[in-house]
Amino acid sequence: VAPVLEKKRLSFKDSHALKTLPGVMEKLTAEIEVLRKWLADPGLFARDPGGFNKRSALLVEKEAALAAAEEEWLRLELLREEAEGTQGRLETQ
């Protein structure tokens, strides 16, 4: 007797996040690029130390958000693959 495999599925919330996270990551990547260009200006700190500090802090925040979004997307993608693999095994039995 073959073991009964539990059918795994993504929740609606996870499925939606899996679809929308690539756009979120793309937007964050673009924002990070803009901030890096601003911060690459060698005279920025001398002209506007407050703006430099604000943009530096925002860059750290955006990079952390991007890393979190990438980790969440990877977690969800692995769940999706697992669910599809389970579904395939259920159909072949």
C-alpha cells in the first residue's frame, strides 16, 4: 500500500504574494539604484549632510526590504514547487 500523501496548496495570500513580489522587488531595486547614484556624488555630504544621512538611512531600509522580499519570494516559490510536486505524485498513484 502506497503512503497517502497530503495534498499541499498555497493559501490565497501566499499565491497573491508570489505573484506580486517580483514587482515589489523590481521597484525596490530601482529605488536602490537611484539612491546609490545620489550617494555617489562626492560633494553631496559637503553640500547637504542632512540629505546625505537621510538618503543613507533610506538606502539601508530599502536594501533590507529587498532582502526580506527576496527571502519571502524564495520561501513561497519552494512551497509552490513542493505543492506542485505533491500534486504530481498524487495524480500518478
